[in-house]
Amino acid sequence: MKILAICLGRPEILAGKKYKTGINKLAISGPVMLDAEGLVGDAILNRKHHGGVDQAVYIQGSLDIDWWSRDLGRELHYGMFGENLVISDLESQMLAAGDRFAFGDILLEITSPRMPCATFAAHMGDPKIVKRYTQAARPGAYARVLQGGMVEAGQPVTYTAYVGERVTMADMMATYGRKLSVADRARYLSAPVHYKTREAILAGEM
């Protein structure tokens, strides 16, 4: 595995919307600093739903992008889904909370899948993409930054699977907005899931 692209967003207003978003990211050349809040210089405009320590970096696998290109029948540029990093030979479906990626001085830990929203649908120009994206369960993954540093395209990546109970991105997409079984509650709480997921479970909302 290696870093294929580093993508940064800039503020823009999508067709039919009145607010600015940084969802459309473009691959850049040269190294970028990655700290606890993500890539320095990336536009994160809605802090209620985006960014933060447990979703500081949004990762997409090259195999997911290839799959979506075939499914949608069009070429997708790196950053099209709003991802910050594209990693080669990676498929996000079976990534789990607690899985780690290391490259250079940087260490990332997976926390949760990316859930599609109305902004994503407007960006893609397809009102049906939210349902389609959820059903496909190829969402990429958010990560927290355990150790920051400089990141540059071409860096080799080391993947380490979480050794405890696995809560995959596909699992979390399938259970989103639903009440968890007793067994799933215990499984989710045993893993290093996104803090908002943990809080929702403890509050009885999941």
C-alpha cells in the first residue's frame, strides 16, 4: 500500500445550495502537515458534522474508487468523494474501528464510516446517491490522528488490523439509525469507535 493522493478542499457553493462547503477536494502536489485536526489547509466549514478529532482524516481506498467508477459509469477524480487521502490496494468495506495506518511519522486509527448526506447528493448531482451509497457499503473511513507529521504522495503505508472485536465500516453503515442488539452494543463499546457513536450507545440512542 502507498499514498496515491493527498486532497484538500476549498470553500464553494454548490448548485441549488446557499451555504459553502469544502466537499469537493482536489489532489495536490508536495508535502502537507497533518495534525490532530486533519490536513492543514483543508476547508472544513460545518464543524458540527465534519472534522473534529475522531474524524480528522477521511480515507478512501483505490479499490473503492475503481468500483464506484465502474458502478457510476464515469471516471472519478481523487477527492471527488471528499476524501483527504487515497490509499492504493485498499477496500474500505471491511476496515474496522481500531485498524491503523502508519506512514512516515504519522499514525492513524479508524473510527467510523462516512455517512452520505444532502450535501454529498448535491455535489454528486444525484438525489438517489445517498441510498445507493449506503446500500453499497463502500464508504471510506474516518480516522483519528494518533501521531501527526508530514504526508506526501508516494509514501509507503503499513496497515495493522485491530486485534479485538471487529466493528467494520459495513457493520456501522448497516446499523446506522437503528437500535443495537445487546451483543452488538457490547461489541461496539469494546472497540475504539467514534466518540459520538459511543455517546449515542451509552445514552440509549443506539
